[in-house]
Amino acid sequence: MEHAAIVVCGAGVLGLTIARELAARGADDILILEKEPRPGLHASGRNSGVLHAGIYYAPGSARARTCLEGNRLMRAYCAERGLPLAGCGKVIVAPDPAERPALEALHRRALANGSPAVLIDEKELAELEPGAVTSGRALHSPLTAVVDPRAVLASIARELTEGGRARIRYGCRVIGPAGAACGTRTLTTALGPVSYGRLLNCAGAHADTLAHAFGLGRRWAMVPFKGLYRKLRPRRAALVRGNVYPVPDPRVPFLGVHFTRGVTGEVYIGPTATPALGRENYGLLRGLDAEAPAVLWRCTQMLLGNPQFRALAREELRKYLPSRFFADCARLMRGLSPGDIEPCPKVGIRPQLVDTVTRALVMDFLVETDGPTVHVLNAISPAFTSSMAFARMVCDTHFSA
């Protein structure tokens, strides 16, 4: 039986950054268990790479408290390690005059969170993003940046293992707590039993399943959302200089289809937010498993019991139609034609929790604990941005003793 003082389930961005923070505080016997052959094969490595700047999140929420500091820490880490970083900023546009009140409300929320976002006029917008369309005013976020998520994850994993304070077992799927015969602080894994002094569950899209196995978080259930992307053809990539976003609906934790210039110069468009039938349902059938009927049932309950979810699902499903997807793009950028957009293999799954009692989407990070176990749930955007600041918060709250 393998043993570690601290066992971390999941080598995504939260598992790695919390392990890194624990190591910085003196922990030297950390074992990270990851079911994949390398880090970043799911949500952490499939996102757009945008470092957000505290604009969207409810003041006082965990997302709001950690986003700006996480942005600063991640920028500093990339600079220190020589990792790709594009400090290109972002504009949020309101093409429809009816969206102006929402834009102004978003500005007030940004200021409440300490973000230096500023309202700009159309002339100022044209200097930043000549092709972007707005009605009167737009919101400029100078701190928004773009990184290469997989490069960041690989760097942190390498730092942990080379420093000798942590080891990573790839290809090791965590099944759940072992029976009493193996000891009360023992996990069953695909590579055999593992005992621990403390357990940190950062299993991303599977975190709720592991928490449920420990008898925690049963109120929360996963409804995965599939994020599909497209790209601007290389000859049209110069149309976008940085990031162009629409005004989002503050009632849902999605930001709408937007343009992002990656660190390699490619311009991605997306993602969508379509309910999926599996935690790793990246293709039409790929990633479907025995849980698909249960996921479908949860989606059905949400469709029947939550009008907001029903409207969101209906709107997002329409984006499977190229004409609808293009319409969302064209309202943000002038001079765009359908031929400027090409398919993209990039696709991600957002591990979105829902409250099974109220049938509402959970809008913030969640952490549930029981004795020696800590379970990080609902690791939704801006989890990548927030990760290093969130790691400090988790360590201060749950590992300080």
C-alpha cells in the first residue's frame, strides 16, 4: 500500500496549484493521483487560456475574491518561467442599444470587485479593436491576458516533481474510499490502495462523484456543458487584436460566444454552452458511458423545472447551426463573412454543478470538508485564472493547522 501525508486527486490546475502552495508552506510528502497520462487533458487544458480580471462575478463571492489576485499571480508565474503570455486586454461590446444598462451594471460590478475596467466610447474602441461593433460605449479591461494553459500545467507539474516535495502517479484513477478492512484513511485506486493523512479532492468534472462516495455534497449534481469552438481563417486573423466579448447575461455563469487571440496568433471563436450527456462527451458519441441516462434525466429535470435553464439550452442548441453561430459572431465584428470562419477541433466540458433542491445553477466555487478530507467542487470559470489565489485561500482555511 502506498502512503502519503497529503494525497491530491486530480492534476488539473487546482490540484497542481494547491499542491504547489502546500509545498511552498513546507509540505514534503504530497502524492498527486491523475487518471490521464499527463495533466491538462480536460477542463484545465481545454479552456481558452484567458486570464480574467474580476469583472463578471458577484462581489464577495469566492470567484470575485480570487480572480484579480489569481490574474496577478499567474502573470508573474508566466513571466518568471518564460511561459507564453499575451497582455492584450479585452473589450466588452454592446451592439444593441438595449444592452447599455447591462453594460453599465457590469462596469459597476467590476469596480466593486476592484477591477480597473473603464467605459470607453466608440472612437476609443476603434483604437483598440477597429473591427468591433458597439452602440455608444464599450467596457475595456486592460488586465485581461492570454496564456497557454497546457504549458502552465506542465511547468507546475515539473516544478513539483523536480523539487522533490511531490510525486505524480499518472494513469491512476481514484475509485473511492476503501472498505474498513483497509483502513479509514485509504483510497481504492486503479493502481491499488493508497493511504493518506489528508485528502484533497480536485477531480474536476468527477469531483462531485468522489465527494458523494465520501457521503458529502449530495445536494449537488453535475450537468456538464459542452463548449464548441471555431476559428477565424488565418488570412482574417488580423481582424481581432485581443479579446472581444458580448455583454453576458448575469443570471447564468456563461459569457457568450466571443473572440480570443491565442498566444500563437490564432483567433478562436466560442465557446458554446450546450448541455452534454457525459463528463467527457467531447464528440457526438465520444465520452458517453453508463452515466448518460442519469445525466439526461438531470438535464430533463432542469429543463422542466428551471425556465432560465430551458431558455439557455434552447438558445445554445441553435448554435449548432452554422448560420446561428455566425449571426452571434457578426453582431460583434464588422466586415465578417461566413467564409471567414473555419471548423476547429477544440472542445471542452464545463463541469457545472446544479442544486438538486432548487434546480438552480451553482454560481460559485464550493468547498466541502469532513475530517481529513477536503473536496473542491464546481471548479468553473475563472478557476484557471483564480487558481493560485484560490490555492492560498484553501490552504489558509483547511491546511493551516
